[in-house]
Amino acid sequence: MNKILLLLICLYPGFNVSAEIYKWVDDQGHTHYGDKPADEADSLQVDVSKKGHFDSDADRAEKRQRLLDAMQEDRHRKQQEAEKQREQQQYAQRQCVVARDRLKQYESVGYLYRLDKDGNRVVIPTEKRDQLTEKLRSDIRKNCN
């Protein structure tokens, strides 16, 4: 009897195991799969219930189209991120040029001044000039690598 029961269990095509699988993309653009949804990202539940079954041509075409759409979205998102990074680099380069030019000006003049509301020159004290010069040097270190 035990052998027959063991044989029936072995011949049984498989147990219906219900497992949930989630897919998400992290901040760096890497795709991850797991049994729990990610807290910080939008997770998509993956349907694994039809594993081993043959899909119709329409189902395969639909899945192919969903995959192509997801790949297109990923490509578009990566292009946007690359464009944003290029813009940030260009901004930092502009800030670098401006800071270097202004530092050169600060170091080459005898004194700094600003104009008051009547258009008269008001000399900036040496301590304040030193602070401004150090701020420019700090900006240069930050933006000019």
C-alpha cells in the first residue's frame, strides 16, 4: 500500500504552489525580482501560474508587446537620466568658469566695492573680502574637480 501511495505521489504532475513574485527597478536602473514588493519602488507582480503551459499566438504577441513597451520605457528613462546628468555637468562647468574668473578679479584688484542705491562706491572690508575669496576657492574645489 505504501508503495502504491508513493508511486501515485511521484506520478502526480505537480502540486499547485501559489507563490508571488515581484519585479522592480531600483534608483540605479537595475531590475530586481523577489518574493516581497520593494518598499521604495513601484513593484509589478509577475504571473507565474502558467509555467509549463503553452500560450496561444495572441498571448505570446501580447507578452512580447508588453516586454517591448517595458524596454522602451526603460530606454526612455535612462535617456532622461543621462540628459539630466549632462545638464548638471554643464552647469557645474559654467559655475567653475565664473568662480575662477571672479577669483582672478578679486586677487588682482586692490580693494572690492559695491554700489549703494545712489550709485556710490562702498568699500568692502578686508575681512569680508577674505571670506568672499575663500568662498570662491571652495566653489572652485567643488565644481572644478
